Amino acid sequence: MVTVARYGDVNEALQLKMVLEARGIKAFVPDEFAATNAPYRFATDPSGVRVQVAEEDAETARQVISEQ
């Protein structure tokens, strides 16, 4: 898995996940549980809530992200 985006808010990460999956790109938010239960940790953490895709989908995912 490759991280293609990071957000300070879990809802933004989940929104991107939905957009990517609507385009046929399987996406994963590995920090979803932690960010839901401790959102204050991710709001100030520069690493943010990660959105990840398979390595072979990373370039296409980044293109989708840039179109938004």
C-alpha cells in the first residue's frame, strides 16, 4: 500500500476514499479507527490521517486527487 494523501480530519480522508472507489480504485484509511476515537491527535499531527491505495493504482489515484 502507498499513501497518496493525508488529512487532518478523518471525514476528509473517508470522502477521498469514496471518490477513489467510485473511480474503481480500492482505497484504505488505516488510521480510521484511531482518528475516529481520538480526532484531536490527528488534527495537530503533521502526518495526518492517511489514504492508501495499491502501488499499481497510486499514479491514477494522484491524478484523481489533483482533479479535485
